[in-house]
Amino acid sequence: MKAEKVIFRDVKQTKFFIILLAAIFCSVVSFGQNQDADKTLSPYFLVKGENPKEDKLPLKSTSAEVDIAGVIADVRINQVYTNEGPNPIEAIYVFPASTNAAVYAMEMKIGDRTIIAKIQEKKKARKNYEKALKQGKRASLLEQKRPNVFQMNVGNIQPGDEVTVTLKYTELLVPEAGTYSFVYPTVVGPRFSYENGETKNYDQPPYQSEGELPYYEFDLAVKISAGLPIQSIVSPTHMVEVRYNGTDKAVINLDDAEVYGGNRDFILNYQLAGKQIQSGLLLYEHKDEKFFLMMVQPPKQVGNNDIPPREYIFIVDVSGSMHGFPIETSKTLMRNLVINLRPTDKFNVLLFAGTSGWLSPESVYATPENIENAIFFIDRQHGGGSTMLLPAMEKALKLPRADESLSRSFVIVTDGYVNVEKEAFDLIRYNANQTNTFAFGIGSGVNRYIIEGLAHVGGGEPAIITKPAEAAEKAGKFRNYISNPVLTQINVDFGDFDVYDVEPVSIPDVLAERPVIIYGKYKGQPGGEVTLTGYSGERRHKVTVNTENVVPDKANSAIRYLWARKRIQLLDDYRRLRSGEEKEILELGLKYNLLTEYTSFVAIDKERIKGSEGEMQTVKQPVPLPKGVTNYAVGCEMEIVAIDDVDCDLSENTLHYKMSTVKRNREPKETSEMRIVFMSDIDSNVKKQLDKELKKKIEILKLTCSIENKTLLRILITKDGKVKISQLASLNNEETEDCINEQVLTWDFSQYKINRRQHIEIKF
């Protein structure tokens, strides 16, 4: 067969086709409302049953009110839970927040009663929450599962109850090249866990199927008081309405069409007149502590013709969660990055999923021929398998240097759907003298914690690409960013300003037009000048900030939380390297009323519900897959490079498989099995009719298109019965595949009463 020659031409191409085979054998639809489902190593889809008592979804809406004053954003999140069923329930909802968020308050409202949450040690808070539930009291618990992933438990929600939980956080907005960006994460993407050579369970929320709108409503409003004239406001992710109040104030609301827009991060970008940025010194006093925040604007980007040759190692994620839009965006990004390298630069490409593979055994010069080979190498990828980031990074560090004089940089391209953040940070930190590290996050709901953390510990800056159109622009910004450092060899002299607990203790090179930010505490009264010096190109740069005319302001109270959050981030980065950080993080969380890995917020109603000591039904709130992420993100874990046998377990509507190493040139086993999976809720009678009709059409399709090999067909049927989308994963030749697509798009199911659009997967 022609396909055989393509599939098994060499080992590198075999790796690519294993990803394709994963799509064929990995059609995952499962549900996790029981203990068995919770044990799965991957996230699970929610399949709504036919029992209305079990179909009630407690989270009805989530909204955010954002107040931006100068460079500080204060965010208030409201989550509304209701119980429309006949029994008491406990709702569990896993949701994201900004990586830099300092969560400092929570309250629970039931009817006309408001209960203020208390910050407690994590185990104590959990114990008090569970005790309250046993006592028949309504209670809520907010825990940090990961630095940017939180879990809300709301227990003893009685039939007919409506409970509103409000949490508050603050964060610093850091402009780049004169543009401020506020990001509100909306949904937690799936995480693949791999630790110490073994897959590990991670407490995932249930996921809806790809393309489905969230079951809950989403709303957001932003108020900006910039202090300087606002030049422009735009959201690249959502439709918004902007109203100005004078030159320096504005109100931004979501368009009515975005009521179910909680399947992708909300991003708001704005610029001040002349691309100015807020810089200077802010002070705040609280009891016996005094805090400062200093922002210093760097010089403009400078040219430098004496840049030494460099080596770039591109580490690119081609796992299952990258299937579709993310990997296509990655290809666009990589083409832009590789094509624009200088001939004196060297580069290499390492693709990783369950395993990893090099473009070349050693880095090559950026010649036209090598660039063409790299583009072909990247373009063959389709996405499949698990996300083995850590082994890939370790492999990259072991790549021999052809020339010790070259400056090496890692460029990691991934959606970050892993839970080995700290291990990856440690690996980069321990080897910071060997490489600079830059990270590109690809997708509409990336794991920003690992993207930002990798860049942070590696002395670089993160970049997030939420749609393909941004790839070329972000690639261009990255090239400019790394080629001409804005400010190097930075030193700060505080003079007579008596400061302590300053973060950062040393300032890395500034590689973009971003301000230098310094947090800390001070004693006595401000006095004298703070002097910042460094090199901009070949010239010495100097900035002075006069502290004597600056007075503390109660409006700057967020500085206290921001300083503590920064301190906690630093301690958390080093927690795995030094003992004792856990205790200090706990103490900081309790002292400054902050949510941390070791502290939680708990709110307990004083009123006891009569007769409520019985069993509660626990409902895990399903969340949408981030927009553009396919079902493969929650699919099988692929561990090796070649296929010998497939072990399928179809119990609990879940298809798992294992792969083992084999001889090359061996075809997968043939089977006459046909399996049809409906991924959306549908009337059982209509489902039977459609199932029967689809089987007939597939048999005709087999004959019409001469299908010989296993094929996975994914279609979307609209309410009017038309097939709108046809996606194919197969080992058939191009002619056969064209025939399949052409025939499928003519199918008509309008005679059936389809109440909602249907995502269907067919394996034959």
C-alpha cells in the first residue's frame, strides 16, 4: 500500500503517525460522578443521564466586577449556586484565577444573611467545613489546588436554595511597550500528570465535550481609572461595549452575545496617551508595617549590531491537548521563528508528547536548507498522546554544545496542561547558567502558571497566543525582545530610604519595554533619592526617584497584599529546594489574610437546618473545554513510539489503551467492529433511530469509497439535520479520504427530531 511507505519510511515519521493512530484508537467519552471515574488518570467528560434528579447543575452563573485604579486591579467574583433537585447537595467547582492574584477575602450570602469567611490553616479549614456539614449547617470552602487553580465547595445547599459566594483578589498590571493587559482566566484546562516515571492522578473537574457552550452564564464588567488620558481599549477575546467618562475613565461591559463566553480567557488591552505608563513610588502604612511599590520605566528599545551568534532550542508540544487549533498555531509560530533566524545562528527542534524526537542529533546553522527541513518536520504534526514535558526538557539540557561561545536559549511551546510545574521550575533554576528560557503558551485557556513560571525562573518573559492570527505578531515581538535587551546589568541604590524585605533582591536583564518593579517594606520616613542604573545598548542609563515628596495613601492598601503574594511566590518557588518554607508561607497567609497552598477560606452559617443530618449528593460542576481544545486533551496517555497491540476496555463508556514497542512495518490488526458515540444529550428514541441510520450510511460509505483500514470519523449534526463539520482520522490514502469527506457532508437527517446539535464519533 502507498500508505505503508509513508507511515514506516523512518523512525521520525513513525512517531508522527503514532500520534495519528492515537486519534483512531482514542475516542474518549466518560463520566465521573462516582468513585471509579475519579480514579481515571485523565480528565473525564460529563455525560448527562436521563434522570432529572441527577441532571441538576448547581452553578448557574459566574461574574466578575473589576476596578482598575492606576496599575492595580481589584477583582470581585460572584458565583451563584442553586439546588433545583429534591435532595440536599454539595457543589464542587474547580476554576482558575490569575497567576499573580492575591486572594484576600470571601463571603457567602444565603437569602438576606451574609457570612464572612475566615482564613485558617488548610487542614483545619477542611475539618471545620466537614464538621459544619455534619451538623446540618450551610458552609463554603475555598482551597488552592494549584497556584492558579482553586476549588470551591458549597455544602448543604437545600432544595430551592440560592447561595452566592463572593471572593476578592487584587493584582498588579504590568504594561509592555505602553500596553496594559488585564486577563481574567475562565476555565481550567486538563492537566496530564507524570511524576517519577509514573502517571499520577489529579483531581480534575468533569469536562463537557468540545465545542459545547458552558452550562452556566458568564458576565464581566471593568471600570478603569487610569490617572492619565486613555488612548484605546480593546478586547481580542470577547465582544465588549466601551463607555468613556472623561479622558481617563472608562466602563467596559460584555456584549449580550457573550452570556456563555466563559470557555476562554477574557483579555482586555488598553493604552494611555502617548503609550505612557504609570511609574513612580507608591506607599502604604498598616499598623506597624510600611510598604512601598516602585515602578521605573525602562528606556526605549535600542539597536545593537554587535549581537553575538546564538543557539535556539525549540521544544514543541505535540501532545493530544494540542490537537487542532493549538498545534496549527504552533506551526505558524515556529515557521515565523525559524525562518527569521540569522545565518550565523544555530538551532534545533525537539518535538515531545509521550516521547520526544530531535530534528537533528546536533544543532544546525539557520541555512535555507536546514530551515526548510525544520518546517517540513514541524508541519507533519497533528497532536496526540500525553504531555511529557519534563523528560523533554531534561533531554534538551543534555544536547551537546557545538560551540561553547554560543549563547543558548530554550523556547518552549506548549499549552502547559501538566502538573509538574515546580519540577520544571527546579530543572531550569538549577541549570540557569546553561540556558535562557522563554515560554510560549498556545491556546484559549492555557496553564499560565507554568508558562509564566518557566519564563520567570529562566530569566525570560512569557508569551500567550490565544488564536492563530496572533502567531506572526508574537513571533516578531519575540525576535525583537531577545535580540536587543533594553536594560542590562541593573543596580538599585536606595540611598537614605531605609528599606528591607525587598523583592526581587537582584534584577535580571530587562528584555522588553516593561517597567522595573520593586516591592518592599521601609522604616521611618521616606527620604532621599532611589537611583537605578544599567546599560542600554552601549550607553549607561540612570533613573532617579525622589521619595521625600511621596506620602502614604490608604488607597494603596493593595500593596500590602501584593508584597505578601510576591513573597509567597518566591518561597513557593524555593519550597522544594529548602526546608521551612511551608511554615513561613502558612504564617504569611494567616497574617495577611491570603489564600495559599497552606491556608483556606471557610464560611459557616450559624443556623442549623432542621432534619438535614442525612446524606448529601455531591455534584462536580462540569466545565467547558477551553475554546479550540479538542476531546483528545482528555484522551489516552500514549507512552511509546510504535504499535503492536491495542488493549481496549470499553467499560464505563471509556476507551483506554496500551501500546508496546514492535517491529516496524507491521499494520494494526483489522476489525469489523463499528462503534458510534453520541457526545451530547439526546432523546433515547431519536438516538436509536440515528444509530441505525448511521450504520446503514457507513456500510454504503465503505463500499463507495473503498475503505480498507480503521477510520475514526467525527461529525457535527445541526438541529436541522445537516452535517456541518466532518473530521477524519484514518490510514486511508488521500483519494479515499476525499471521498469520505465529500459523501459525509451530503448526509441529511432532517427527518429526525434533533433537539440540539450533535457531536458524534464513529469508529469503523
